[in-house]
Amino acid sequence: MLIDDYVTELRRSLSGPYGPKHDLVVEARDSLVDCAEAYEAEGLRRADAERRAVEEFGPVQEVAPGYQEELTASAGRRLGLLLFVSVPATVLAWGLVWNFAPADPVVWESRPSWFMPASRLLDVIQLATGLYGGLALLALGRGARWIPKARLVTRSLGLAVWLMLPLTSLLGLVLSQGSYVSASMGLSLPVVLANLMTYACAGLQLYCATRCVRLTRRA
């Protein structure tokens, strides 16, 4: 097998974020080319030099799992960073909305007794998920050498998002529909912007979480 054929097969066998995948494949190709050029300088024909380089590099079936593990960890780091940044930012955005576009005082005083516990539970779930994203980011970065199964961390992140989003959506629906407090805030610009930010972050989190779970299942 020549270098181009080998690299094509390696690329097809890998799944993951485009940028890291491209970098890994290019790195493998560069290593093969350097090795082939060394053999060619020793007198081998180009085709024979490429075959020798490919043979020494190892079969795709043996090389690909290591590359796939790195791509899986890369997907986990991206999701961890997204959670660590976007979840607290969403909580902060809604906190600012409540401060600068508060509900009607009369409605606020007549809020149900369960409103504040449900609101606090929503904040706790979101902040806990963001904190876990930060810990996972650290574990998949500098701490990767001490974690034998980084794939499990990536998978747990994806599953955490799958669990967090339905819970927060349900609590948000209860808070908005179960009382008049949220409705009394109206559709002011801060409320609209906070909603847009929430939906955008949730969509991106769901996409990245699904990719993480799919990659870990494939691995």
C-alpha cells in the first residue's frame, strides 16, 4: 500500500471533530513521507520506499484506535469547555434579567410557595453541569495521563447533557407556565435576548453531546 492509499484508509476509519482529525491525518502523512524519503535517499525506488514506510508505520487496524481515542477526548474537551462557559453564562444572563427587568411586584408577592425552590433547583442543576464540564475539561487535558479511559469521561459528559437538558427544560416550563411571575415580565428585549441565548446554547450542547455519545459508542 502506498502512502496516499494508506492515508485515505486511515481518514475513512476515523470519526471526530474535523480540525483535530485533519491535524492527526496530516501528521501521520508527514511521518510517512519523511520515512519514505529517508529510504529513497538510501537507494530504494519511490514506490518501494513508500511501501516500506507504510509497513513500519503499522496496519490501519492497529493504528486507528489510538487516533480515535485522541479524537474522542478532543470531542469531550470541546463539550467540557462549552458547558463550563455557556451554562454559567446562561444562569448569569437570566439573573441579570431578573434584576433589570423584574416581574410585577404584585404578582411577585403572590408567587406560589414552590416557585423559589424550583428556581433554585434549576440553578443548581445548571451550575453543577457547568462545573462538571470544567472538571472533565481538566481531566481530558492535563489529567489525561492519569485517566486510563478518557473515553468514559467523554461519554459521561454527553450523557450528563442528555439528562440535564430535559430536566432544565421541564423546570423552565413549570416556572413559566405554573405561575404568572415569568409571564408578568413580558417580552422585553432582555427577556428575548436571554431566551435566544438559552436556546442557542442548548442546541449546541445537544449537538456536541450527541457526537460524544456516538463517538464513544463507536470506539
